[in-house]
Amino acid sequence: MNLAAAVCFAVAALSLWSAMNFYGLMSKTGPDPYQVGRQLSRYAEAAAQAPAEGVLGYEPAEQKDGKAQALFYIARYALAPRLVTTVPGQKIVLKDEESGARLEKAGGR
Amino acid sequence: MALLSFLRAVALGWAVAELSAPSANGWSRAANAAIGVPLGLGLTSFLYFVLLWLGARSMGVFAGLETAALLAAGWVLWKRPATTSVPPVNRFRYWWILAIAAACAALMGIAAVAAASEMTPHGDWDAWAIWNVRAKFLAGPGDAWRYSVSPALTKTHPDYPLLVSGAVARVWRLGGGGGPEAAATLALAWFASVPAILAAGIGSLRSVSAGLLAVLVLMATPSYLAQGPSQYADIPLSACLLGAALCAMRRQPALCGMLCACAAWTKNEGLVFALALLAACAWFQGVRASAPAWAAAAPGLAVVAAFKLLLAPGSEYAGRTPDFSRLPTVLAAFGRELGNLSLGDWLTHPFLLMAALAWGLRFAKDGPWLAGWKAVAAALGAQCAAYGTVYLMTPSDVEWQVGTSMERLVAQVWPAAVALFATRLNVPDDTVAASAPPASATVERSGGKSRRRRAQASS
């Protein structure tokens, strides 16, 4: 066996070692940090009540931090194919509060 | 039904690949089959979006057109005259050791990505904030698909092309459900296609063992593999870029052109690569030789152009000029990212493996692939320059921008870069003592009934 073959086998061994390390790393992957699956149920009732299509406004409950931003995008994902937007002036608004999310007609409660 | 619609797309991709680049042996047939994944999902995504735009809403129209195209392609393949079979180069006595190692490494990578996908079935942030939410719009009733390009999608890039979202929406609509499993399965299919394209593509271009070595280098890049479960568009783009690059080097211009169009339909970065590769092919391989690539890419590029000009809102980069004071930040981040390809394990760093291979095998000076190789190298260089320019122009904080995207940009081009490296390397078959004489050419009928008459099996 010459140098070239030895190099090929060394590369094969190191690649296998790397792949095993990667498998170990990924098998320790924790659950979704944003809990998207659980959060979708938070918007299930609003999704059931909302019209089949159309644009919905959005009012967040919390200050503008990372969690509030994630909730907004998850709300948009949950209510699609309706378009949830922070652009003001929509007739129906999704109010995202600590107690849960609910739909409201603009100006009403 | 969802599985059926996925398989129909892949079969269509495979048939189109076989029609535009007839396979000469088992390895090029495997390459066409692997390319069938990004090509089939791309072509059906194009079709789905164009039909939506034209006002077609019936699932019967979508499924009928796809099935008709598949049957027509299958019939042409069946009736195609026999092609000359050229066995792949395979004279490395210990190629089976590399095959076992590459298969194990690839299976471990795919299994790891599948396991991580189970933990995050909706993907990472951009999957549910950008790609899959746009897929839900595209799969929605009436004119809901237009929300996928609404300017109200602030900070989530409504100007991005729609290959991934369209492919997911298509499977949801044709499969009759909108669960996260379909998006995760498509992401895994795109991911798994990359080592297959690399092994079979390099295997048919240079030698079987060279293709296996390329897979081994790719699977020693955990920062690339870690993108697998994200359900972002970067892995699909990397599959299209790799396929287009290999087709350019294998002198399969029509297939190269179609994959360029798919890349342009995947992300804005893909559009840059597509134009760069088509231009580079014209430069290095000649205008006449590359004309089929331009012709094959033209319909897809026309759809992308129409999408950009008539539907998509303006880009956030419009009217901005590069800020060159950011250059040190960008270059430092690029260097850090290349250093972090192995996620901190220096012993298995892919650059170390590549350096060892270059030392042991040396580089080939010439070959029929050289003009294509130069074209791909030029296109990848242009792509990296475009990445840098975008960072210099970004309206966001550049530190944040490089911190959240550099890893994905490197992932987009990494498989094509590995293919470029492996193509230029001397093949082990010529460097290591051969164990069997070259196999002679045989005649083989392509298509449904394969009648193999191999004169002798390669070792």
C-alpha cells in the first residue's frame, strides 16, 4: 500500500469519526426552543374563528423583546393563509395577551 | 397522497435529467437520479406557482399536468435508441473500503438530521417565519397566495423567490394536508440528495473512489450538516448549485441550465450564481457549447424575472451603496466561519482532510473537465464576491447580519466547492497500483427495459 492509499484510508477514518461526533451532537438536540408546536395551540381558537382568508391586525401583549417577536411570527404561521400584520388599520385584530390570543373587531372589545 | 406527489416530482426530475443528459453507466444514472430530487422539486415548484399566477386552482389540473409530463418523458425514454455505455473509472483496489466509509458517514449524517428534525418538526426560526408561512399562503384558498409577496411581510423578505415554499405548498395541496411532516420530509430529501449527487456526479466524471472521497470530505463538515433540519432554503440551494456545477464540468449544458434556473428560483443568491455560471460557461466553454444551457435556463429565468418585476416588492438593498469600512468585519467573520467548519474539532477539519488528499494524490493538470472546472471556479468566486458586497450594503447592523447568516452562505457553496476540489484532484485509481484492467465499452439500452450486456464487471 502506498502513500496515496494510506491518505485515502486516513481521510475515511477521520470522516467517520467526524460523522459519529456529529450524530452524537445532534442526538442530544433539545426540544424546539420556541415551542412552536405548543404555541400553535395558543392560536388554535383564533384560527378557528377567523375568516378563511384576509388580513388580520396584530397587537402584542408584551414589550418588543425576542419572545414577543417570536410570538408574532408564530401567530402569523398559525393563522396563515390569513395574513397577520402589524400594519395598523385592519378590521379584525389578533390581541395576543398573557391569558391567550383572541380576535377582536377594530375599536371594539 | 403527499408521498405520491413527492415521488412524482422526483420521478419527473429524474426523467428530465435522463432526457437532457443520457446516462452512460450506472454511476451517471445514479447521478441523474440524485439530481432528480432538486430538479424535480424545482420544476414542479415552478409549474405550481405559474399555474397559481395564471388562475388555475384545481388540484386536478396540477396533478394532471405533472402526470402527463411524466408519462410523456417516460415514453420518450422508453423509445430512445440504445446509447453507448462507458463504464466508470474504477481501478482502485480498495474502493470498497471508501464506499463502506462514505455510506456509513452519509447514513449517520442523514440519521442525525432526521433525529433533529423530529425534535424541531416546524424547523428553525426562518422556517416558520419565512419559508413555511409563505408555503401556507401558496397553499391557501382563492387569492391567498398573493400574501406570499405582500409588502406587509416586513423583515421576512417577501422579495425572495419561492422554490422551497412552492414545493412545500404543492405537496400540502396535492397531499391534502398542511402538517409539518411534509416540509420536514422535503428538507431531508434535499439534504440527502447532496451526498448522492456528489458521489455519483464525481464518480461518473472522474472515478468512483474520487466521488467517495468527496462525500467523505462533505460528511466531515458538521457546520454544513447542521443546516439540515432547519428547513431553510440554503440546503436546497446548495443541492442546485452542486448539481449545476457538476453538470457544467460533465458537459451537460441543458441539465446545467435547468438547475441554474432552479437555483435562481430558490434564493436571490442562486440568481447571482446562475447568471455567473452561465456567463462563465459561455466564456470558458464557448458560446456555442453553452447555448443549450442558456436555452434550458431561459424559461425558468423568465419566470424569476417576471416574479421580481411584476409581483415581488422592492428589495431592501435597492439604492444602497457599499460601505467599505465594513470590509474588515466581513473578512474576519468569513475567516472565522471557515475555521469553524468542523465546529471546533481541528483533527477532522475538512481543510485538513483536503490538504492531506492534495498531498497524497496531487492535482491533475488537465482533463476534458477543465473548461467546466474553470467556469465553476469563476462562478463560485463571483458568488463569494456577491456575498461580500451584500454585507457591505446591508441596511442592518453588519455584525448582526454576518453573525446570523455567514454560516448559511458558506453552506450554500460548500458542496460545490468540495466538488471543485475533488474534480481537480488526481484520482486514486491512477495514483495507487491498479488491480484490474479498464473495462471495455458495452451497449446498453436506456429506459424502462434495461438490457445489460456488460463485457466485464469493473472491480
